[in-house]
Amino acid sequence: MIDAGQTSTQPAGMSSTGVLSRISRVAGRLAGPFVDLVLPSVCAFCGEYHQPSDSLEFNRDSIRLCNDCVGSFLKDTREACHRCGRPVGPYSSDTTAGCVICRPTRQRYKEVIRIGTYDDELRTACIRSKSRGSEPLAAALGDLLFCEQRERLQAIDADVIVPVPQHWLHWFTRPHHSALTVGDRLSKHLQIPLRDGLVHKVRHTADQSGLNRASRLKNLHRAFRVSPLRRVAGKRILVVDDILTTGSTANEMSRALRTAGAKHVAVAVIAIVR
Ligand SMILES: [Zn+2]
Ligand SMILES: [Zn+2]
């Protein structure tokens, strides 16, 4: 695997592997999924090609990631808290009601499901999946989330999947919305309808990344509103985002959904910030 933070480079004196990778990549852009029938898949993260037999389990679900990249995303094998998603120690007991960190906090969503923590290669992948032309990477991460957490995602028994919305102004400045792409993949795998538009972001808010916890809460206060045209009462809802940082966004989304009568709100993300 090449360094996770870099795109694939072609060495001087191109090897047959490099030639095949280049052909597959270019052809993939031109002809899309049809090329997979005749050429190996290109990993959406490192850009290297991989044969379907490399990773039969994952290819069965059409994940466009190579074994090395999948391994790097899943290298943290610690148990996660059922409620907040943070890693917990090996001797932690049932965390359905939370861990020592999240139990004292008021959390409006019931549980968090994720691939891993926002570190190393998974962090790089999350950042890159927001950039222009990176829909295949966001989709591949959504596929991996499903494969890794299939049982828990199915156990939610959600009625609808709702991606965390962005304010309409962001559609002009952000090339694509990775939460929507991840939500779309989960919707297809779980056979649960995706309801983009069930919740609107009604206020344009400051970028959360530079704010502390208190400022984040204030920044997002009542920023989300459930569409009056949609019935939410009694529904079980799976909220999808790419990264869970302090949980402020998920909490505000959940507050809006619970106020509208939602019975259960769970959150699925690619990575969680420890
Ligand atoms: Zn790869
Ligand atoms: Zn916890």
C-alpha cells in the first residue's frame, strides 16, 4: 500500500502493475462500473488496483477498497461504547447505558455506530472523502461501515435513514455532501428509505471545527427543523454523518426529531473523535 496521505504516483520505468493500475483508473473514469467486468477494481483510497479474489468478502458488497486500506481502517480493535462510540477498556461491562465518560452527559440519541476513531488513515480518508471527485471514496466508506456493523445497523430496525443536512448555501461551496453519500449506501444495503429533506438546516452556522464544546452547542442551537410535510411521530430513525466530534450536531438533530415525536434516534458515522 502506498502512503495513505498520498495519491498513487507512477515511478519512472513503469512496472506492469503500475501500467495496469493506470489503465484501470483512467478506464474507470470513462466507463464506470462496466470496467469492473474486465479490469481489476481500483481502490478508492490508495488508487492501486486489486483483484476481486484479494478480498472476496468485501467485493461481494462492491467495496472499492483494497485489503491493505481496509486493514488500516480497522486496525483499532478496541471495543466501543454502545452509547457514545468511544473506545472502552477490555474489561468494560455492558455499555448500553454508557461508559464512564458519556454516562453523566445528556445525550439525545440512544447509540452510536461507527467504523473506528478519527485517527491515522481513517482520518485521512474522512478528510479526503469531502473533496471534489471523492464520491467513490465516501461510498466505499459507507459500504465498509455496513459490512463492519451490519448486525447493529439491522438491529436498530430503522424506519428511515436521515443524513445530517447542510445549509443550502453550502451547496455552492462544497462539491458534494459525504453524509448524503454514506446515507445512500446504507439505505441500499439495509433496504431502508433515505429521507434527505426530512430535516432541514434552517440557519447558516459557523464552521464547528474552530469552536469549543460550549460554543458548538450555542452555534447549533435550534439550527435544525423537521419538515412539517413529513411524519416522524413513532418512527425509529438512523441519522448518518461522516464524523462525530463532540456530538453537538447529532444532539441538535436528535432534539428536533424527538420533539417531532421520533421514538428512537441512533447515529451512524464513519469515524468518531476520541
Ligand atoms: Zn487501497
Ligand atoms: Zn460512552
